[in-house]
Amino acid sequence: MRIEDALRVAADADLDLVEVAPNARPPVCKIMDYGKFKYEAAQKARESRKNQQQTVVKEQKLRPKIDDHDYETKKGHVIRFLEAGSKVKVTIMFRGREQSRPELGYRLLQRLGADVADYGFVETSAKQDGRNMTMVLAPHRGAKTRARAAQQAGGPTPGPAHNGDTET
């Protein structure tokens, strides 16, 4: 159909001639309400942005001379973050004389990476950056959906039972 004819038909119907595929040969046009077309395109764009996955990076800071219990606590935090589907940036902070022993931090990060291998993988290996050494851990694919499914199936976990008895 010629452009003039299409414009005339659109004007008679009190609608607009909208080019929907400009790169096609010949270009594809539709007779429609342009305001409605723009609104629907904006709605689709908003919906696709809403469905995009937001990457959250949590940070956990350690020292090279960390005690075993403190290490286990920090490891538990890292595991919880990975199970929730977040990436975790683990930072070893060196102070003073500790800076001359970067291998302590490297070994600590390697140990942490091995300990949480069931929950995630090392995305960025350990690297020194001034006084800090960092490593990024990422959850295995599908960790977020598994965590969401487990939460929906089990519901919120109840706290410890309280029977009202108190000791004085």
C-alpha cells in the first residue's frame, strides 16, 4: 500500500500511522493510536526492568590473625549471604607489620573459598590492593530460587518456645 493511501485511511479512522519495523524491507507500519502504542511500550519496558535480577554484593571483613570461632562466625555470615543469592566480597585488612605477610591473608581466603564451595564459587580470586586483600564469592546458579522455594515451603521459622517461667 502506498504511504499516501495509508495516511488517508488512518486519518479517516481518526488514528495514526505508526512505523513498527523500520529496518524491514519494505518497512512495516500499523494504523493505531500512537499514545496507546507509547504507553504499552513503556509498560513492557517497566515490566522487563522489574524482572531483571538485581545483583547485591555483601562485604565481610576479616583480619589475618582471626581466631577459629570468629572465623566460623564470619563463614556462617558468608554462607547465609550466598544462600540468599547475594555475591560476597571478602576483605582481609592488614595493619602494620601484618602487611609484610600477605601469604597469611591469601591462605585464609583460600581456606574460606574451600569451606563455602558447596554454597558458591570464587568469582574473583584473591588479590592485594594496598592494605587490603579481596576475593569475591558468587552463589551457585539457582541458589536464590532454591532459598525462596524453601522459605515458601517451610514458612518463617518460629523462635524458641517461651513458657512464661522465669528464673530469678
